Amino acid sequence: MVIDLRRCIGCGACAVACKQENNVPLGYYRKWVKLGEKGRYSNTRNYYIPILCNHCEDAICNRNCPVHATYKTPDGLTLIDYDRCVGCKYCMVSCPYNVRFAHPYRKTVDKCTFCAHRIKKGLEPACVVTCMAKARTFGDISDKNTEISKIFATNSIQVLKPEQNTKPHVFYIGLDEIVANAGKDDFRYMKYYRRDILKEEIRITKKEAENHYNILKGVSNADIEYDYRLKSNT
């Protein structure tokens, strides 16, 4: 996916379309639009950066899942097997983009899937179809005849947090250094703050997470009622 920040107007229609298409619970989002301000008084302007799962080729979340619930598909998507996920949140902590959340009803981790169910039908993700500014383009980069390949050939392309070396599959146009670093300290604070919160819940070893899966193996999440709230060790 390529997102042209020169076109994005920050309307949030992508986030709304995603919630409707994927039945995302109230108060949770698979994607959102980050709003910031660039420049100094009296020469400032707002900028908008849509944030979502980057479906990284070298996904850190995939490597850190103790029960192998996060996996890569042949076409490059990073997905979650909800029948394997035990809700341990290791992937949430390891994700450098903070784009995963704990589903309050399913009791698993959830995130953007690029609308995999639509892709299988030859359709584009809901956020791409809904974007009124035509800021999003989705397609096969390896096919030189696709629109997204032509965009790659004629524009300067950037990614978020390139220092992570995750080889993300979400690309941006117009993500210059000033915008990319804006709020960097705030992001770092929130990352560590979030880790501190999660430490109260992630009081479980990877071996214990594997044992959880072995107990639940063969049983659908829809067929069980299980409390995944991880309690403090006493």
C-alpha cells in the first residue's frame, strides 16, 4: 500500500470504513490518522499520517509470538490465527508501530488485515475504496503494469521507522524527515508508558503461553469462555 500524504486531508474516513467493514469494537481502531503541526509561528501547517499495520516482510511480531498465531501469507500479508492466539500480548509489546490492540470480546490480539477477505475476492481494502482524496493505492508491486508500480517509479517513497529494518509493506509519499521525526519523543514516551502498563498484565512466560495453547488446541475461541486477563504473580 502507498499513502500519498500530499493528498491526505485527515478526514478519518479510512478509519471509519475499516471499523464498519471489519466490525471493530467501539473505542478501538485498526487504523487511525495521526495529526500534527509542522513549522513555527507564523508559518505552520497541519500534517496527517495514516497509521496501520505495516505487514512487514520481517515482522517482529511474528518472531515474538510464542504460539505462532501471527503468520505471513504467500502474498505478503501479516495475519493472526485467532484460534491459536492466547492473548498474551507479546506481539503488542514488540510491534514498533503500536498498531495492535487486545480485542475486548474475542480475547485475542487484533489488527489491520489489509481486508484479506476482500483481497481474496479481487477487491481493494475498504480504506482504499473509501478514501475521497484518493491518497491510498493498493496493489502488486512486483507487477510493473499496476498503478502502484508506476507510482513507485515516479515518486520518492519513504517508510515509517526505517531504523527498525522490518521491511514494511506500507509506503508513504511526502514523509519528509521533519514530519517523520515530529513528536518522536512523545511516541517514545508512549511506547515505554504502554510497556509499563502491559507489564502488569504480561506476567506469563512464553512457555506458559505455549501451555495455554496446548490446553485450548482444537477448541475454537468462539466455543469457549476463558479469562485471559493475566494476573499478578503472588
